[in-house]
Amino acid sequence: MDYRLLLRKWNDGESIVKRIIDVGFFKNEELATILGTSKRTIERIAAENTESESDEAAGREEALSRSPLKHWSDEDFAEVIKECEKDTGFVSKASLRAQFKRKTVDFSEEQLGKELKKRGYVYRKKRVVLQLTEAHKEQRMSWARSLIDSDIASWIFSDECYVHLFRNSNLSWCKEGINATIEEPINWKTSIMIWGGISIVFGKMLFIKKEKYAINAQAYIRDILQGYIEPLDGDYTFVQDGATAHTARQTMEYCRENGIDVKTQSPKSPDLNPIEMIWANLKRKVEKKRRPDSKARLIAAIQESWDEISFEEVQNSILKVKNERARQVIEAQGEWG
């Protein structure tokens, strides 16, 4: 905005000067020249503006101390929150304010945030989960037991994922220790598809699908099994999901004929695949880098971010699934832990 034009068009006196002082666009001497007044006058207005801001801040603190929620008990608060949470485990500010307004209590979002924090809520992204049938829950529990009961150090956990140019953030208030979830469709955007494998014994491996890629059994055998799994020395178990190319007859026959010990993990169980934690970290690393403006730069950012992932991160993600998540799934009877 050109403040010189603004001042010429509207001779709004001290209110305009205060707005410009807030922005810090001009020095006091420049403002005095433009308005045809003295530097001392501008300094007086600036001082009054600072005092006004201090008074406003003090007023906000006083309002917070008089919060209509301050005298609500944890039990009363929990009852209102329960109406908002229902089956999802998360609370939006809008829904919570609506519930309180029905009880003739109104307040600012700042007051609400302060009260939520006092009661152990944190503001974080909602986790997207898949709907589970009873059969899925049984399969998830069976897979969780096998993770706990087996020596998985030589297991190779694999998966494909997309790295998008942009990602959405679904932040909400939820109780510490509760996994907030929301079911929503996946909307694929401009992205690069990658395959990865991680193992305590064999480390990490990455395949970036740089060109238009046909995901079928032939490509999977050529690029993944022959390119990464077969060359490994020593005993291993290759873990994959139930994607068509992975479980096709041609793929399974190839594994049998070439001595590849393969396991198919339970469906709808990304929380029981440790590479999902690696994917999340990889995407965060990519987002922190300079925003790529071409496909080639996005690929370079993916490779650079993958190289930054340490063996400790790989090991910790695998042990976390074995020692924590698998047990949580069993305790939750196959539901999301």
C-alpha cells in the first residue's frame, strides 16, 4: 500500500498516523514532512499509541482472568466436551463454543484455548484412519501377535507412498494420549510415488518412480524383488502389503522359486508398519527444504531427505511397533491403538 497516496486522499488526522506508525513504514521525520506538522507532534501520537496498546493488552489479560469458564469444574467441562467428541476423540473450537452457548456461556477463542490447555488438551493434527470391519480387527490382532512373538530384526518392512507438493493440516484440540482421528477420502495431488524398505539388519532402501510408472507384477519383480531384495545376503523375511502387484500369482511364484521368504501384513494396518513413521519423517524433511518448483527438484529433495534418515530412526520405528503399537492394538481388540 502507498501510504503517501492514502494520506493525500484521506485527511483522517491522528487515526491514520497511528495506523502508519503500527506498520513502521515511515520514520517520524518523514511523516511530519508529509503531513506538514512537527516531528514532536508525531512523537506524541506514537507515544499515545504505545500506551493504548499496553492498555489493550492489560484488558485482554483482565478478561482472561474473568473468563466465564474459570469457575467451571472439570466434570462440567468434561460433560460439554463429551458432546463434541462423540466417537472421534477430538474437539473443534467452533463445536465447543456452540455447546457452551447453548448453556448461555460465551467467551473468546483465547479464553477457550487457555482452559483447554489447563485441562490437558493439546492442539494437533487429526490422524486419518480407515474404517475397520470385525474381520479386519481379527486380522490386525493376529498380525500384532506375530510382531510381538517373532524376532523381527531381519524382517524387511516395505511400502509405497506418495510425496505431495502440498499437504493439508487438520489441527484440532484433543486430550493428551488420545489419538484423534477422522475418516476422510484421500485426494491425490501432484506427487511422486516411491517404494521403501527398512530393516534393523539390512538398513534402508529406496526406489523412486521417476517416470510414468505401470504398477504391475512384472515391474514389481523387476524393480523391487530383483533390484533390492534378491541381492541381499543372509536370511530375511520380506514384509509387504496386499496390493495386487504384490500378491499376484506371478509375484508369489517368483518368490517361491527364488527363495524369498515373504509375509503379507494384515490389511488396513498402516499403524503396524514401522515404515509409516519413516514416511512421515521423510515428508517433514522434504517440506522443510526449499519448495521445489519442478518434478526433478522434488525428486532431489526426496533423495536428500531419505539420506538424512539415520539407522537409529529406522531401528526405533521398528521397535516402537513391536513393543508399543502391537500391544496397543491387542488391548484395543483390533481397533486403532
